Amino acid sequence: MNPHRRGIAASAVVFAAIVLGFVFQETLLGGTLRRQTTAAEGIGSVDGTRIARADEEPGNWYTVGRTFSEQRFSPLAQITQENVDALGFAWEYDMRTTRPLEASPVVVDGTMYASGNWGRVHAVNAATGEEMWSYDPRVPGSWARKACCGVVNRGLAVWKGSVYVGSLDGRLIRLDATTGEPLWEQDTLIDRQRDYTITSAPRIVRDRVIIGNSGAEYGVRGYISAYDTASGELAWRFYTVPADPSQPFEHPELEMAAATWDPQSLWEFGGGGTVWGGMAYDPELNLLYVGTGNASPYPVATRSPAGGDNLFLASILAIDPDTGRLAWHYQTTPGENWDYTATANLILAEMEIDGRQRRVIMQAPKNGFFYVIDRATGELLSAEPYVTVNWASHVDLETGRPIQVPAGNYDEEPKQVSPSWWGGHNWHPMAFSPMTGLVYIPTIEWPTIFARVPDPIYRPGQQTVGVTTQGGSFPLDPPVEDAPHALKAWDPVANREVWRVGYRFPYNGGLLATAGNLVFQGTVDGRLKAYAADTGAEVANIEVGTSIMAAPVAFLVDGTQYIAVEAGYGGGANARPFPEGSAAIERGNAGRIIAFKLGGGGVPLPPLVDPRAEIPLPSRPDASPETLAEGGRLYRRFCADCHRIDDHPTVAPNLLRMDVAVHDVFERIVLEGLLEANGMPDFGREITADEVEEIHAFLVETAHDVRGIE
Ligand code: CA
């Protein structure tokens, strides 16, 4: 279809939807939230006007964070603290994966649009879970090797009858919201020899779709790109870090940035600063806010030997979405040194601080400080630690700079640093309730020991971060009585914790707050929990049988309020064993969207998988100790990033538990890409047939040992 004509048609539909919206508003009687649309035509007819007035249509969830402010707060109040104990199963949708799921769906006029692994998109009836269409970008399985933290996707955008999603292999794709047919796609990667991916949600403002990339652990240079929603044409690109300053700067801001880098920096590593998470938009100020990622490689002493702030790593950028020019910036971690991304979700709100009404932007980045910033000017209003922080004593509000202390400096010798590279808060979205004035943060309390690797070498296709890290004094599998990781309710004005719910294991789910005085969170042990937003009292605890990391959403269809969430474990925890007691260990990490409503029954649980059930094994290999040792070495080099070597289940298949049929085609899987469609890369260029035999011998031998079989 002619994109121009399509635009006119979509505009007419949007106009009709707005008119209908006003008509329906008239039926808002007695304060009940009973607005309903019947948008049989014009599916997904979202635009800036509608999003800006999102509170008038509280039944919709327009963006990954519901609105431009991305508070992840729903004004719906049919489900309340008083009745949430009757919350139960409404429907489920099979995502046909056992890989990690991290997205919050968009729900518009009764249709849910959800993204999954690789950038797959599923459109379902939001009242029934019935599939309308699904789209697979058909990413080659070899791209799994370029994703540090799983082949994940954190969301999509819906705009004027189209759905926009990034595929793992770097394409921005526009789909027809009614049919799922692709309308255009753009290659967002500036260099296909570098290990870029897309894992984040695009955002759309003023008919521009903005997308960043992931990959800083593999040596890339961060940037965001803005495309015209109708034509797909590139409007502008903003690089978050300079390239080698002997080359011309692509835009004026990079001259300022380059002055904060050693000219002799390790430019070959790309610098990092990738944009793979938080964004938000203020339509009145017309500013787009973007969080930038960690450095490449991590240690500043390696990367930029003379030091310097290394702008715009680990920063919040305010950008004019029409021009791509920078309005202001705030760097959370000058001279980023610890994988302290500032890509956690960004939330806009209004609040009174020191007697003045302020329009603020808030973030809890990995570095452990909670930031409240005036979003018109970039002025830092407060920055207080929300978890244990030992790399800085405090943030100086005059200069806006953290005061770094020797405890965090591992230039000369290894140091145990808090937070770890996992951060005090990772990508799992926090939420803000304007009713309680509190922010709800899924926090991680885990230090790690950082040690520099001398003279790291950039190699395409390999993670090279310039440090080794290992667990610190808090074990990842803590004693049962310990609950160091917590959902914290944080007062952003008084800068204090108001309540907390402790968890034994990290990596619990993102948050949803609702006007029913509720906060919803999925947990790593496979439950959907609800807490009273003001006190933290647990008011619902529903077993779903699958670990949850993603943040839930709330919406209304035909007068019924639903809560829905993507369930599926992994991500940054991909190659780690599932914690004991996790639902995924027992029920196989069955990737699903699960929706809940009042009066629903119990959630159907996936069948139990016995991870220690007997599986037939080939007999012990006739191999020398040297061959087995070499097989083990090759296994650790090529396989162990995804496939655990012990007998614990993980997201990727446990190779000690392969079926006989898999043993038979093991060589073809490794060398010919037989399971590439499942995300198992083809190693034919790196591993020889003899080496595959050595790896296989090692696996079979180890499986016998682990199971105590002669
Ligand atoms: Ca990182």
C-alpha cells in the first residue's frame, strides 16, 4: 500500500476513535470505569493525542509503560486490595518457547500485542487469549551467540494501525496491526561485523520511531536511531559515545563528549553506551529521555587510561525528538567502571519538593543511587542509595557528581564492590503510583569481586569486558532464612524506604501499580503476588508454575479488568541454574502469557518435569583421559556460556540429559546448524569434527559420572 494513502486512512480512523472516545466518556457514570470501544476497524489506532489523554481511556495500556510517562501505573480500580484474593485465571497464551520472556504487552481496544524471543510478535484477543496473528522475524539461530543475556525482547510499540518491533538481528520492523503483515523493515545496525543486537522496545513520538541497540559486552559503540513511522526513512541518529577523535564527529555533541575521553582510548572496543532499556517522553517539553548503558570494556583505567568522565556512558539524555539534538544530559556514573548501566526504566512524574512543584524524571540505575532530576533543566534534585553502595560515599548535589571512594577502585587489585554488575536494580521495570507517591523497585543486594584483566583484546563474536567477576559475600543461593533481595517501596521526596518485602533469590519480576491500592509482581519461584501499595501487606499469592521476570500490565475489556504478564525465566540469569524451589525447575519454564480476573479459578500448571529422571545414555566412550580433558576444555570454551556443565536445569538444554536421538546427530547439530531454528548456532567454522567427538565423549563420560553409572 502507498504509505502516504495509508497515513490518510489511519488519520481518519484516529479521528473517529477520538470522537468515539468522547461519546464513551459520557457513559462514565457513578465513577465506574466502564468505557469500552468497539474498534472493529482501525485496530491499533493509537496516536500521540490518545496517549497523552491515556487517563481518559484507562482500559488501554498504550506503551510498554502504559503512557509517555511510563509510570507503569493503571488507574483501573475494579480489582482492589479488598477483593484481590478472588483474583484467578482468565486465559493463557502459549508463547511456544522455553526461553526468557521480558516484555510488557501493549493493549489497545481489546487487542493485546506482545513480543517474545527474537522479536516475535503475537496479537491476541485480550478477553480470551485467542490468537489473531503472530509474526516471526526469522532471525538466524546463530544470533543467539551475540546476545549476552538471552534472545530476549522487552516490548513493542503500536502507532496508527501499525506495530513496531526490533528483531534480535538488528532490524526495525513495521507490521500491519490488523493482519501482522510486514509493511517495511530497516536495518538499524551501522556495522554488521560488530556484535550488535536489538533487545529493547522502540518508542514512538511525533511520528518518529526511536530504537537503540544492545551489545556493549561484545565491543560496540552505542547510538539511537529515529525513523519516520510511515516511510521508514532514517530521520536522525545520536551516538552516545565518540569514535576515534582523529575522525570527524557525526554530530556536535560528540565534540563535547570526546573532550572527556583519553585520545588514546581503546577505541577498537567501541566504547559501549548502548541504549537497550529506559526511555520516556514529555509532550509539553517535547523532550525524549533516553538511558545509556555501560562502558566497553568495563575498567576505565584500561579503556581511557588518562581517565575522564567518558560521556555519555551511563547517562540520562534529554533529546529533542524532532532534531535529535541534545537538550541536557546527566551522567550517573562518571568514568563508568563497573557495568553500571543507566538503562533501567525511566519514570516521569510531578511532585512537590522543598515547597516547589516539580516535573521530575526518576531512575534507579545499576549503580545503587535513586535519582530525582528536574526533567526540564536536568538539575539534580536528589540521589540517595536504595541498596548497599560502597563505590561512592554519596552524590554531591552541588556538582551532581558521586564521590568515589577507594573501596570501589580495582585499578591495582581486586575489590568487592556493591552493587555488582547485576546492579542494585536491573532491567526489571520499577513502577510509580501517583496515589501513594511511592516508587516500587525490584532490588538486588549482591556484591561481586571485580578484577582487571591485563591488556584485553577485542575479538569479534566474543564477550570481552576487561574484568573477571566472581560472587562476593552474599551467595546467589543464600541460606533459607536470608532474604537480601527485596521489593522496596521508596519515597522519592523523603528519599527513604517505606516498606520492603524480602526475597531469598534475586531476579524477581518487574512491577505494576494500580489504583486499587495494589502492587503486582511475579516471582522467580513462579507466583504472581499482590501487595497493598501503601503498606506492603501481601494480599494475593497465586501459583502459576512458571518463573516470572517481566512486569505485568492492567487493562479492561467489556467491563472486566484483567492483569496479564509474560512468564518465562532466564535473561541475565540464562546460564545459571534455576534456584532450588523455582517453578521453572519443576515445570520446565513453559513460556506463556497468563491473564487474571476476579472470580477466575486456579492457574493450570504445566506438567511436572523431573530433572533427575532416568534418560537412556550411550555407553561410556572409549576415550583416553587426555581426550576427555580436551573435550572438557572445548566444552567450557564453546558451550558452557549457555549449557551448564552440572546436572542442574537451565534455560538452554542440559547436554548431560540429551535424548538418544540427539546423541545420534550431535555432530550435525554442532557443525551443520541442525537446530539453528531453535537458537543453537552453527559452529562449523570454529570447531572440527574431531573436536566435536572430544566434546561428545566428555559429555557422555560426565553424564555417567554425575549419575553414578558405571
Ligand atoms: Ca552490561
